[in-house]
Amino acid sequence: MKIVNRKEKATPSITAVGDWGELPVRINIVNWRSESEFSPDELHFHLKGTETYAVLEGSAIFEVNGREVNVDSRHALVIEPREKHRLREITDYPYLSVIVNTINDNSDRVKA
């Protein structure tokens, strides 16, 4: 067994619980309460990591390989390595999701 301390992140609307350094995965919790807190994500892909967005509350529109994907609290969206994607728009607030990436390495994310 191992207990790892979380590193603090200064982004108020995104609680990064995955920047542990020692963990093999990255876990983020995103909590946007209103439109003023949200800014669209840039189109990107991950070289090796699979990224899963589990929406717990609200709904959103993602862009995945040029396709529009609507996701709400009934869904988890799995993004495979090299699939170009971004969170484009929140369509129902508050929005709460857990994001898990199988790789905890900033160099795995590439701007498309």
C-alpha cells in the first residue's frame, strides 16, 4: 500500500486531483457552476493515454475527430489515443465531471 500526497493547483474551477507526480494515471475533477467560469478547450490529442470523461452533473458538447458528441450524466466518453478532441461547450450548468487519463505525463498531450 502507498499513500501519495496531492500537489495543489491554482485553477479555481478545476480541482486537479491527478497531479500527484507518483501516480500512473491523471485524475481531474471539473466543476463549473456558470457560463462565466467556462472557456472552451483547445483541440488536442494524447499520444498514448486513453482519456475518460465521466459526467456526473450537467451536459456538454465535445468535438471528437470532427464529430459533435453530446454527453450528459448518463454517459462516460472514452477518448482513445490520437483521437483529436476538445470540450467545446457546456449546455447545462452546473457541470461536474471526473476525467481520468491513463498516462500522467504532460508531454502526452499534443495540440492538434
